[in-house]
Amino acid sequence: MITYRISEIGHCPKQLSLSTAKIDGKVPSWLQNSADEGKWHEKRIKDEMRKAGYIIEDVDVCPICLERLGEERNGLHVEITVNKPNEKESYMLIGHTDGKATHPEYTKGKTYGLEVKSMSQFEFDRWMKTDGKFKEFPSYAWQVSTYQHLTNEIPYIYVVKNRNIGGKDRFVIEKPIVSWTEIDEKMSRLTSWMNNNSEPYPAEFDADSIECRRCKYALRCVPEPKILEPVEKEKLDLAVSNYHKSQELEKESEKLRTEADNIFIQHCRATMENKWRYSGLSISFNENSSRAYYSKEGLMTVLNEEQLKTVTRYSEPKPVVRITQLKDK
Ligand code: SF4
Ligand SMILES: [Zn+2]
């Protein structure tokens, strides 16, 4: 029977079919390091919660998976076998929750589930950007909702930590965000596909999707140009080489500009002069400069869609090519 990892079921069905069939994509090294760092932060968060009076039930290595599969997986084991009248749609889900938490005051002595995530500053900003936090991270919603469906719909304490500055977002999810009907429908459809086809589930790389840009199977998803004449190939190779060169120059340019800025700032501070001219350049310095920006979500709280359209300005349309580096960086 096809078995899926609950932490993955919110992914695009093609990615899920490839990972479930254990076809190795290239896992970017930063993603692996990030997972290891995540474990470290999870332990710290639990220690802090214990100090705050929570009783936390967790395990480091799941004894069931160790015995059954010989694999070291972390967390409390949950699983379900979903049998369908059509056997080819039957599937199994296995996952590991980060634990259970009980507090005399905050959970009124009841046992809640616990899910802990830690993120870089960039990811944390993305997390905090929207009110419905999971909008930017739908696969997290699928994961925790499935845990809830498999654990009698107990509330879940959800903790998200900013790895850079340590800030946290902690809240309780009372009811599953994704319904069991939606989860079951996706999983049985995918299982049926996998049992009836040797190809992965059909889907194509989308350069606007952050999931695609980070996907370890992206290389399999972008179609290659079919037949190339030698002269076309030569031109494309030149374009690739120019692209890489432009990336390097961009980095170098940023570095040089930062170095120049730092020297000018030091000089402004030392001389207490904020506006001066030197060697054909005019230098203006503001110690507390900040720019106003308006998020679409924020504007939507005071304007409706129609009002927003009347104040939206579009730049002249022009051809744009989006280039994404697919190989491990
Ligand atoms: S690149 Fe995009 S479409 Fe392809 S498997 Fe990954 S997430 Fe799915
Ligand atoms: Zn297990």
C-alpha cells in the first residue's frame, strides 16, 4: 500500500508522487542544514515551555519506525490506513508530531498537541506578513490539520520561532484548517494515479511559485527545448554564460557599494556633516532614513477590491524573462 509522510502531503501532487516513490531529487544543501538547525531550535523551545510550567510529552527517536523500518524519525508516531472500495485508492499516512503539551492554566489541564517550527528572518517575515499565517505556508496547514484529524481533533499549540532574533509567534489552533474531505480526496486521487501510471502526477514548473522554485524536483519539471540547431545552442550557451556573469557582477557590485557607503557614513559621523561634495559626488546622509511601503493585505483592510483598483498604477508592459537557478547552489 502506498504510504505518505504527513509532513509532505500538502506539497504539489507531482512532488509528493516523486518523493513517495523515493525518486531522489537534489536536496539543496541549505535546506538540509536548515532541517538540522530546526531540530536544535525545537529542543530549545520545548525547554523554555517546560520552564514555564508545561508538561511536554515527546520522544526523540520514534521506537515504532525504528523497529518497523529501521529508520530514525523524530517525534510521536501517528498513522492511519484509509481503505477504499477501490483498492487502488487505498493509502496509508504516517507522521510524527512534535509532542503533546499540558499546562494547568494555559490549556486548563487538558492535553493539546504541539507543533514547533523555526525559520530564517526572511521566512519569518513571510510568515507574519498575512493574518491567516498559513496562507504563505499551506503545506504546514495540511500537516497540522492531518495530525488533528488523527488525534481526535485536539487543539494544537503552534509555535513559530525566528531563528535570527529569537522572536516567536505562538497560538492555538482549535479546529483543523484543512478538512478531512479535502485531504482524503487529494490522497485517494493521487494514489489512484500512482497505482495506474508509471509517470509522476502531471504538473509543470511555475516560476512564480515559491514551492516550485525551492522544489528538489524542479529540474524534472521544466521542459527542455526540443531540437536545437548548433547556432541556436551557441547563442543559448552565450546567454547562460552572460547570466552567470551578471549574477557574479551583481554580487560584486553590492559588495563594493556597501564598502563605499560604510566609508562615507563613517566620515559623516566623524565630521558631523550630513551634506557635502567630494570628487564630483554629492553625499547626503540621514541617520534614520526609512521608506514607507504599503502591503496589499494591509490596504485590503481599509479598501475594497474595487477601491484598490482605482488607485493601482501599472508600469508599461514589457517582455520579462524570469530565470531560476535550478541546480544546488
Ligand atoms: S517544480 Fe513545482 S510542479 Fe514540479 S514537482 Fe516541484 S512543486 Fe511540483
Ligand atoms: Zn514513527
